[in-house]
Amino acid sequence: MVHDFNKNLLHKHELAIGSFYFYKNYIISEIKEGITLTFENCTELFEIIHSHFGTTTPFVYISNRKNSYSFVPTGHFKSSKLFPNFIGYGVITYDAINTKVATLEQSFLENKTKIFDNLDEAILWVNELIKPLTKLD
């Protein structure tokens, strides 16, 4: 099943750290090549997430790892606490090294996490998580 991602896209935000696609109950991120993500350089993203989902609309974050970048994994602890409505974290990887990194990253998250090899599977998983909590359009 191939999803029409543009059909349900609500907002796209181009930030210094990457592109972020906002849907009703999920975000797809594509971080720029060579970026080092830290809690501090994600402040603008956190503000946008808060304005889009608030603290009550359940949402899932999908990291579409098309590019090579690094991050400080302990930032997950801080960022997760900002959003009580953050219910899942999916990672789409395209090679074995990034799959290993994503597996390690899972240990820093208390939310449900899953690794995928394509975006369609990630969206199906989002729907499984969200459906019991809210009505999808």
C-alpha cells in the first residue's frame, strides 16, 4: 500500500536542522546532512510541535534517515518530557549501520519505538498506535 503523503500534509517547516512534515497525528523529519542534533538546536522545532499538537493531541515522531547526521541521544530524555502526548518514535533506516544506531537509540526512549525500512510501514504503525486514542480522518 503506497500512501499519498501530500494529500494529508498539513504543514511543512524548513528549519536550519532539516525539513519537518506535519500531519494530523504525526511528524516526519528529514534532518540535513552533517547536522549534529542537540536539545538546544531543536528549540524552534519544539515550539512548532507545541503549537501544532499542544499537550493533549497524541502524536508520533517519524525520523526518515535519508541523510547522515549525528545527535546527542540523551536529548531524548529532555524532549520526551516536554510532550506528554508523544506516544511513539519510528525510525526509517536505509542501511545496516543506521539500523544499529536506531536500535541503540531505542534504549533512550520510554515511548513505543520501532525501526522500519520504508515510510509506508511507518505510517501503518502510526495508525495502529493512534487509532485506539483518536479518530483519524
